[in-house]
Amino acid sequence: MAYVENEPPLVPYQYPIIGHTYRLQYDAENFLKECKEKYGEPFSLYVFGSVRTFTGVESTPEVLRNSDVFDFIVGSNKTFPVSDVFNKFTDSTPSYVARAVHEHVSGKLSVYTSRMQKELISGIEEFIGDCKEPKVIGNIQETLSRIVAKPAANVILGEEGAKFEDIIVSFTTTGKAIDKLRFTPQFLLYIHPSLYKFIALVPLKFGWNPITQHRDLFVQRCKPIIEERICQRKKLGENYIQKDDLLDFLLSESGTDVIDDKLLNHLFGIVYILVFVSITSTTRALSFALFDYGGRPELWNELYEEQLKIYNEANGYLSTEDVNKKMVKLDCFLKESFRHSSDIAILPHTVVGDSYTFSNGTTIPKDRDVYLYRNDTAFNNKFFGETSNEFQPKRHITSFSNGKTVHSPATKVDRSFITFGGGKHACPGRFFAVNKIKMCLHQLILKYNIRTESGKIVPPITFSSFKIPPISGLIFENRN
């Protein structure tokens, strides 16, 4: 292990090799809080055979601002080598993928809103149903993944690609396929992180890739679409009008009209990187939001009345302005749900510079993994007062003496809200994701009475420093 002078304090531990691993695995919330209160920030722990540094509310923004020093891709790939899965298909850089999302997904919400609404309504009817009698859905994440995959396919592949049911299924199961890489025994980290990664990647080295079958399906369904579009580009030349979906943008950027394995792999790689990230994160957030809603009847009428008013004014056809500017109470509810479902400590960033010195004078060496202690931001009294642990959507609305109110939207990243990261590498797809979640909640709240089976608030499942949506049932009942 590399050390430098004036490192953050290493919290004392009793057992060699094991270090702080057990407490972080089984009592992360209390343990990290104790460490922060006693040792300040940043502080370091000895976990799975290596030193990890944890930043708090003051030092986390430094990590997010200095992306040239702290690399999230390198950090996350050490224990969950997703990049290695996709590198077989495409060599596109994260910055290129981020630009594509920013410009041609989040940047075109006004184009996609009506299409997303249509797909969401269709998905809700198909996978949740009429619910004239109360219906218990026990695995809400699986149901929601099918619903959100439909608008995602429409935006990414266009109307032609979104019509295939097997593509929708593929979009929803990609995450499960890649998650198989997580099954590598964590005790190998005690020996050395590189050994853990080596064992995790053994299947890839022998030719097995968890998403190969998804690539084959993508080629089967999308190659004819690609051939037709390239044919039209050749035929029309400068008169060709680019279609409003990500696939056509990627085709235009490829700079080739040769449809070979290289092009198909490249397109598949980028499309499924986005599928993996967007479907997984959107489904997780939407699941948490429904449990937060279903266990808090005091919020039901207010949220329903806002959605009904917007629906009536729009005659049932939402515009981007309706979603962005009029769903204020729903947006505040969603932001509060994001805050409460935030992982305790996550987003490992590896120091790729020679070292880094924080503003308080402590220094960490090259290759050190830095974890963001997100609870210290999400529930900090500095930002949210003495009620920081309570679920209060109205905290995101500021009222002025002249009667004017301003709300802090769920897409806004700042020192008090790092759900989507921060700095210049804040999640570029957050505008699309938040809009899709709000549109889905809008439809669900209008159509159903939704409650938890117990009628009470159901807390998330905590595994180490991660939070997972509850697995208990939600009851859906038609309002009419």
C-alpha cells in the first residue's frame, strides 16, 4: 500500500487483515457516522485488504470538481468490471457517450415527451392492468423495468426498433446478465484487488460474455433498420433528414456506410451501455418513489390533485413544459425520495494523479480509492435543518414574503444534492430520467390508489453501504 505524508486519519482497528470490513458490511450507516464524528473528514478505513478514504460533506465537492485527479470509471471497474464487458464491442470513451446523451437524449426532451407518454401508458396497461380489484405486485422492480424499457427503446432505437417485444425483454434483462460478474467471492480482495478482478474476468478471457446473446438479438432486429437508413442516406445525400432517435445520430457519427461487424458491434456497445445504466437506475428510483408514496397517505391527495389539474389542462397530452414546470409538488416529492434512497457511501473514485491534497491539508496517494460518504450530505443539518432525517417534500420549496415561491428541481446538482454526481461530469441523462419518472408517476397516481401491503412506511433493504428497494408488495387499485 502506498502512503504519503499527512494522510487522512486511519481509523484504528482490532483485527489484522479483516480491519473494518465486518462493520462496514453489516453496520455501515452507524459506523461511518461514528467515524466522521470522531475523526472528521476525510478519514480512511482498512477494508478487504486495502485502505479506502471516505469524504464527507465538505470534501466530497472537491472529488467531484477534480475529475482529472479522481476517476470514477477506474474506481468502479475495480470491483465491478462493466467496462471490460463492453470494451469487446466498442472503444467509445465515456466523454463521447456523455455527449451523445446530453445532446441527443436530454437535449431533445420536447421531441420525445409525447412518444414517451404513449409508451408509458401502453406499458402500464400491459404490465399492471386495469386493477378493478386490488392487485398486489410483489416484485415491483421487475414490473417497472418492463414499463420504462418501452420509452427507452423508442428514444434509443426509434419507432421501428421499439416495436419488437424481444428487444424490450432484452433491455430489461441486460442488467441481470451483467450482474453475474458480481458473484466473484469478495474474500479474494483480502489477497489483492487485482486477483479479485482477474477471477471476475476469467469467463471473458475464455470467450464468454454475459451480453453476447443480446448482441445477436440486436443485430437480428436492428440490422435491417440500419441498412435501410444507410441506403436512404446514400440516396438522398444532403437532403436526408436525420431521425429523432439516438441510433440515427450514432450512424451519422460513425462516418461509414459499410455495415460490417465492426459497425454493428460499435452501435450495440453504445446502445447497451446506455440501456444498462438507464434502465437499472430509473427502475431503482421509481421503485423507491412508489414505496415512499404508498406508505405516506398524508401525501396522496395533494399529489393527486396536482396531477389531475395538469391532466385536465393538457387534455391528457403532456407537454415538456407540463412535466418540467407544472409538476412542482411531484418534483419535490421525487427529489425527497432521491435523498432518502441515496446509498450510504458509494461512487468510488480512484486517484489517477500522483497524489491529491484536500483543502484541509490532508493528502492521499496515487491509486487510492475514495468513496463519497453520501449520507453526510443527504442528511446534513447544515442544508436541511433539524428535520433532515424526516421525509418532507416541501423542504425543496422556498416561499418569499411577496408570495412568490421557488422550488429546487430534482435535476439540480449542488453541494446539498449529489444523487447525480456533480461538477462537469454530473449525470448527463438526469433530465431524461427525471422526466420519464415523473411522467410515469403522473400516470400511476392518476389511475390507481397505491399503498403498501402493511399500510405503513417500508424501509429500504441495506446491504453494506448500498440501499435496495423493498421486496414487499405494493397494492394497486383502480381509482374508478
